[in-house]
Amino acid sequence: MTDKLLDADRNDAVRLSAQEAQDLGERALGTLGLNYEEAAIVAAHLVDASMWGYEFAGLPRILVIAERAELKKARMPLSIVKETAVSALLDGGNQLGYISVCRAVEIAIEKVRNSGVALIGLRNSWFTGRAAYYVEKIARAGFAAIYVASSTPTVVPPGASRKVLGTNPLAIGLPGKINPFIYDIGTSAVMSGEVLMKALLGEEFAEISGIDKNGTPTRVARDMVEGGVFPFGGHKGYGLSLAIQALGLMAGARVTMMASELLQNGVRRIGQVLNEVVTWLNEHEYESVTQMIGAMSQKHCAEPAAFERANYMKMLQSYRPLN
């Protein structure tokens, strides 16, 4: 191997070239049910993350992907729900975000070239990886990009004892003469991928970065999986994360719509909700939740003013601080 090493050799490290890592990633992802094209897209992203020094976001991420419940559900091709000359709302079809966001980037670039501006929303997708990867593609095409994403509740509001927000990244890409300017942050003190990887390995963080299930501050990754992680920057980071989560709602994010119910009634409420949803769908002759999406929009209500989509925000306002 003649490639320049990114870090010092270690006895516990496996050294691969970029191509060897790509090939290994594609083979591993193929065993999870991804076809050749899908595996190549995901592996390229993971190898790129490793090349930038994000070990937890590289090939080890495949171990976490393999454990996700979404992987066992049916996956459909990405589809366009709504579209204009300058915008599009996409349904990811339960595809890995590595795949669906790449397609969203292609659509964004095409629309900007034709119309000068583009606004793209994507729902029903999971695990998007490094936001910088996508805004760099847009910036290298010659355009500026702002990217935000909401995700599964992982972050605990300041002073609270339950997780309610995702790690909710924000990324900005600007074209340059040679290389683009890229700014990419998560709005949590530590990234969820790093928490999951350290939990898998039984490791701890150097500093206290979250709480356990009892609300006790901790640096043990496995405890944070059950409890939650802190936002970065205290109340300022929390506010930014909340705004990004709200933007996710506008694109059709589902997890936050359920969060307020769980915050108020606890996780035992999940079983009751599932039974109630099945009963409601049968009574109203719906075959699935997907078929119902859009039918309950505010614009279809007899009294739109009475339709409250802000219950999640109201729940946050009623949050009791940790004693």
C-alpha cells in the first residue's frame, strides 16, 4: 500500500487503501440487501467520512445500519410527492439517507441550473451521514447550499430529563475558486453515530456529554443511548436544534409528531397508540398510515383554525425542569 497514511499505525488497527475499503463496504452492504448501485453509493460516503477522520462515520457505521429496524421494512424507489419549477417534496421510500439525499442533491442542482434557486424537502428516509458530503457536491457544481435535517430524539433540553430533539445537523456550502467553503455541525454535544459506536464498543466519552435514563449526568455511551445527550452551546444550541426540528415537520418528519405524546405519557403509551392507530385505520377504511398522509392536512379541515399542528411546540413549553 502506497497511499499516505491519515494517522499513525496501531497494533489494533486494520489498514486499508481507499479502494480496498470501498470494496469491503460494498460487499458488507450487499449482505444487508442493498443492490450494487446502492451499496456503491453508501460505501463511497462511508469511505469519504473515514478519509476526513470520522472513524465512527466510516465502515463501522455498517454495524449500526445492520441493527436498524428500518432495514427490515420494505424499501421503495424515491418519489416526488409535490413539485414546482423551484421546489420539490420527495418521499425517500424508507431508503437509506445516503442514497435518497444524493438523489435530492441531483434534483436540487438541476432546478438551480434551470431556475436559479431550489428548495427541496425529503421525508421517509434514515441515516444520512455527513451533511458536508452533500453540500460539497452542490458547492462544487457552482452553487451555494444550506442543509438541515431532523432526526430521532437523542438530545435532552437544558435542565430536562428526557430526550426530545434529534442531533439535527446544519451545513452550509459555498463555491470557491479552487475548493468550496464548507461548514457542518451537529446541534448536539456529541454526534449520535459516535454515541452508538462507543456504546457498541463499551466505551466512554472524555467528558460528561449527556444523561442516563434516570437523568444523572454521564459520559458512558451506553447510558446515553437510554438517557440522551446534551445540546451544544447550552440554550443557544438547543434553540437552533428546535428550529431545525420544526423545519423537519414542514417537510413531513414523523418522529417529532409522536414525541409530544410520549413526553406527556411515557414510553408505555406506544403500545396503546399502535392499537388505536390500527383501529382508526380500519374504521376509516385506510390500508396504511402512508395512504393517510396528506388527507389530514389543515387545508382539508372544515375549520382550519381549529387544526393544531403546534402541539409539539406546546408540549415543549410545558416541559418541567429536572429537579
